[in-house]
Amino acid sequence: MTRHAIYPGSFDPVTNGHLDIVRRCRPLFDRVTVAVAVNPSKHPMFSVSERLQMLSETFAEFDHVEVASFSGLLVNFARDRQAQAIVRGLRAVSDFEYELQMALMNRRLAGTIETIFLMPSEEYTYLSSSIIKGVALAGGDVSSLVPPGVETLLKKKAHR
Ligand code: PNS
């Protein structure tokens, strides 16, 4: 059996924290699909195609890591892709309540798909896509916090 995990998120934009989670989960699974959730009620900075592009570039050198987008229920996407696990990063206690709610709801919807939490390296525990967008839009340097291509895209958005 192929061990396949879905790593879902908004990835608006992908950060070095996300990258760290994929690095950690890669040896645990045969395949990892990094999946951008399409959520019409959110107003992301980057379009779905921009996010897919930046994820494809970020993970280009990673074996057995794919990039995809999905709309609707995550568990349906995971089932369609025959994945056994959903991976989420857990940074701090403040993440826990929301993550627990999602994990238990996903278990109720699809009892055979397990959610697995991975802790990022401590240097990324304070990182989030939102804080990076805020800093970049205000002209701050985020070069050590995001993959190189993402920094360029953030700079373009900041100068619009
Ligand atoms: O990066 P994010 O925004 O914290 O990711 C949240 C995400 C995309 C994983 C979550 O909102 C999600 O799974 N959305 C898909 C809709 C769904 O399946 N909802 C039921 C689970 S509570």
C-alpha cells in the first residue's frame, strides 16, 4: 500500500514554515500532496494559480511531492486521491483548538483518514502567512522567511 498524505492549507503565500513541515513529513510517507484549498469566501492576496505556481517552484526538487488545488471538503479530496492521512503543522497552543475542531470534524466525515500534526522547527513557530504579508506590504525584509520566488512576488504586490 502506498502511504499518501495530503498537506492542505491556504498557502497565501507558502512560507519556510510550510516548507519545514513538508521536509519533516516527506520521510514518513511515500507521497505527499500539498493541496491549496479554494475558498470563495476568502480574499487571498495570491490567486489559486499564483499559489500553485509558487508551490510547484518551492517543491520542484522534492521527490514524490505533488501540488494540487481542491474545492469543497478536504476529506473528499483525500478520499479521491486515496490518501490515508492529513498533515497539519502545529506551531503553538493557540493553533490547537481550531486544529482539534477540524481534525475531529474530518474524522466524523471520514473515519479512516487520520490527521497527523507535525511541529515545525522552533525558528518558525511564530511564522504565519498573514504576518509575512503584513511585514512585506510595509516594506520589511522577509527574505529569510519565505522561499526566494515568493519574496519576489511579495515585492511585486507591495509595489502595486
Ligand atoms: O492554511 P489554513 O487556512 O489554516 O487551512 C485551512 C484548511 C484549508 C485546511 C481548511 O479550511 C479546510 O480543510 N478547508 C476545506 C473545507 C473543509 O473540508 N472543511 C471541513 C473541515 S473543518
